[in-house]
Amino acid sequence: MTEQQEIELKREIGWFGSFAMGYGDVGADIFIALGIVTLYAAGAMPIAFLVAALVYIAIGLAYGELAPAYPYAGGVHVYSLRGLNTLVSFIAGWALMLDYVLDISLFSVASAGYLKFIFPQLVENLNIKIQSIHINGLGIIAGMLVALLIILNYFGIKYSSGFISLLVFMGIAIQGIILITGFVLKFNIETFIEQIKIIGNSIRFSEVEYFDFLTVPTNNFLYGLTLAMASFIGIESIAQAAEETKRPYKWIPRAVKLSVLMVIIFVISFSILATGSLSWETLADAVENPIAAMVKNFPIIGTSLSSFVAIAAFVLCLASSNTGVIGASRLVASMGKFSLLPRWLFKIHPIFRTPSRTILLFGTIGLLLCLPGDIPFLASLYNFGALLGYIILMLSLIILRIKDSNVYRPWKIPINIRINHRGKSLEIPVLGIIGLGSTTILWGLVILLHPMARIAGFLWLGAGLCIYILYRKFIKKSIIDNKTGSELVVPHAYKMEIILLVRPFEEIEIVKKSILENLDTRFVIRLLSVIDLTQFKDKAEIDELEHIREQTENDLMNLAKELRAAGYEVSTSVKIGELVKIVEAEAIKNKVDGVAYIKRLVEKASIEK
């Protein structure tokens, strides 16, 4: 085994660190998206955020199911590699790579924007001009912040994750204070109702490509809707760090669900508060620092609180930029690991256990992109890559439910359609279908309404495909390979099907307790009771046989119902005959992995396999 093979990413992230990465990347989005979305959607901005939030639920829960089942750095590119092929996997990874690089630049610029609100003179006086190239103060400060994050990440994710956790904890507390203060001191329901009826800005913008069959305000609202997704991009950061998360099968689902809940609460609350607190025109003018501008209008404490809020926005946007560095470096290293990009990129530092080359390379690209300081352009490109990645995520979720139906999923998306396919019972996630349709529609709107994002996005994809094809030919591997994922992406665990023998008239509560204590939900349980005729000695007992069978079936069905409520897959069967022969026949017929029974002890029962 080579040194490179021996060095792996180190598991150092706990559940709060995992949550903080997801929330830190998504929770900060409102600090820039609020102003941008209002600029186009006008007073109907909360409606745009609500629609985007519904799509976000499906996306977040998809990661909550897939990341613990396939706990690899790489996220959707790994899931599509397993479920589809190398080409689709590359497209997913390359699209999200654009997202992460833009995350670094976009949120460093947003962070610098809030710093400008606190120290306007400092930022405005910073300018660099080299011949025709002009870099304003916003871009210079953003570049310095990214350089700091590159250094921090190079020395280990433990420090980076701890940094994010601290900033997120502070940010949530301050966001809560803002919302409570705003709804008490400033929110006006009449203002909210009056403004939410204004659907779309009536001004025609040069950066929007308009549909002739729709009015200008309607076009602008749809444009704002696509930008509203910027408030919900970033949950995949949790999946990118799956290889560095302790107990991913337990902490990732918890972190994802908590992130989804907290983000939706804060985003919708801020959008409602802003619409009912000040005119949408005022909010649209404050693209660089919308939350601080809103708080400044609060009576009594607005002026003093706005600077405090700007500090919170500064640190949260910086935390989001930091997750971009983490995500990009892990994603590209993973693509190198699976030979979708040069394996040179899959270099884990022997001391710091971080993907050092990708941190330096893609951190630097993010630094260069932030120098122009153009937030609206970066936001539109941000959506292009993320939404394409989410389309492939939803497709992978559905395909893996079919292809890997025997894989153990520590947590599964609720609301499923059960179908029979080639003799197998499959569960198709309803939210997966809804998510696939909605992300496809939103990505289509981005392509149609964002001409600059369309050009730059497809150029990015075209360049990536050229690199991919040339590299695959260079290493003499096929461009479309369906086998690599099955061989290299191994699930965390598979389901195990067992027959659990339950004696007739056994105390059901004891059986249930034994199962809950000894078997987790990866076990598919076939509850089997055998009524052995050799135990019946006279005709009177044999006459009671049918009653015993009915009573036993009823007991097993009640037990199965309770176990299903706890998340188990359970079936029941009652047979009459010789115990050993029936058990052997059932085991061969159902191709089970094992047989277990309840072992009676003096004080408690346990399962013996």
C-alpha cells in the first residue's frame, strides 16, 4: 500500500459542526438574497422565497437520505457515479464545483459589503488600477478575506469547522434578536398586505432576457424567483464533509433536518418582516447590505442595532465563504480519487490530513473571481451550477431507490409510492419526483432569463467536458463507464433479511423490547411462528388448532404494526407443522441472511442469532 493510499481524511466533525456547515452555508444567503430578490420581485419577494423554500425541503431531505448511506466526500457526484455513470457524475461534480467557487467569491464580496456598512471610508478609499483593470475596495477586502480562509483550511478542518460553529452560534442568536425586535417595534401588517400584492418590478433591466408573452413585472418576478434559490443553496456542504464526520449515519440526518428547519424559519421570517417594515424600493436599493438597511429603520434602537447586525452579517457571510473552500476542495479531490479529473488533485496532506492542492488551487480561483465585486452577476451564475447539480441529485435519489433497494438507509425520506418491479417491492419518494420537476423548471428559467449566466454556465460546462474527455482518453478509460460506481462507491451497509422465530402466545411486549434493543432498522424482519403438531397430545387440543393459529396471527400483526411505526420493515407468517423443516424451507425460499429466536433468560429476553 502506498503512502497516498494510507493517508485519509480524518473524522473530526461532530453533529453541531455538521449542522453549522449546512446552516453556515445556507443561513447567510438571506443577507444578500433579500436585496437582490426584492430588486426584481418587488413586494412579492416573500412569495418568491416561499416557492424556493418548498424546493429546498426536497433538496435538503435528499441529502439527508443519501449522505449517511454513501458517506463519501463528493456529495451528488458520488451518488450519480453509483446510480448512473462516470459522465453524469462528472457533470454533477463540475456544475457544483462552479457553485462552490462562486460561493467563495460571492459571500466574501457580501461579507466585504457589510464591512463597508460599518467602515464606509475604509472600503471606499481602497482602489487598485492597473492600466484598464480596476479593482474597487469591495473586491480588495473580499480577496483578503478569501486568502485568510485558504490559510485556515490548509491547516485542518477541525479549526475550520470550529470557526464556522462559533460564527453560526453567534449568527443565530443575533438573527433571533433582529426578528423579535423587528416584529415588536416596526412590523406593520397593513404595509405587508399592501406591498405583497406588487408582483414584480416594472422597470426593464438590461441583464434580464424577457418573454414577449409576459408583462415586464411578471418576467422580473420569475427572475427574482430564480435568484431566491440563492437563499437555499449550500446544504450539500454537509455531504461534502461526510468522510470527515463522526458517526455520519446518525449525525448527518440530524444535521440536515435541523438545517432545513432553521433556514426556512429564518428566511421566511426575514422576508415577511422586511416587506412589512419598509418600502420594497428602499430594500432593493440596499443590494450590498439589505438586512442592515432594514434594521436601520427600526425606531428607537435602529441606528445602534444596524451596526451590530452588520457585524453578524459579516461573520455569517464569511462562514458561508469558508464552507465554499471546504466544499470545492473536497469535491475536486473526490473527483480526482475516482479518476474523473487528474489524480494529482487527490492529494491529502500527510500532516494536516487536508486536500491541500485543491484548497490552494480552487481557493485562489475563488479569490480572483471576487475581485470585481459584482454581486448580481455572481448570484445568477451561482444558481446555474447549483440547480443543475440538484437535478442530478434528485435523479440519483430515485434511481438508487430502485438500483440499491437492498442498501441500508439510516434515514429515509417520508411519503413514498410502493411499486412492484421484477418481483421486488420498491419505494419511490414522492418528494424526489417533485424535487426533480421543480429543479428542472427553475434551471430552465435560469437558462432562459439569465443571458450572461447562460453563456458563462455553458462555457464552463463545455470547458469541463473537454478536460474530462481528454483526460479519460489519456488514462485509457471509457468516457461513459457504468461499472466504476458499483465497484468503488460502497454503501455504508446493506439490509439483512432474517427470520425471527416467535413462539405462539409469547409475551409480545417482551419480543418487541428484545427487537428494539438488539436489532436496528437495517434488518428486514420476517416474524415466523410455528405451531408444532407434535406438541398436541389429545384430540381436544387439536380441535383448538384453528383458534390458536388465528390468535397467533393477530399477535404477530399487532407486533408488526408497532415495529413498522418504529421504522422497521416487517412481514408475518404463521405455519403449522414440524419446526425444523418449516424453518429450513422458509429460509431457502426467502433467501434470508440468518435465523434468530428470542432466548429466554431468568429476568430478560435477548435475541440469539
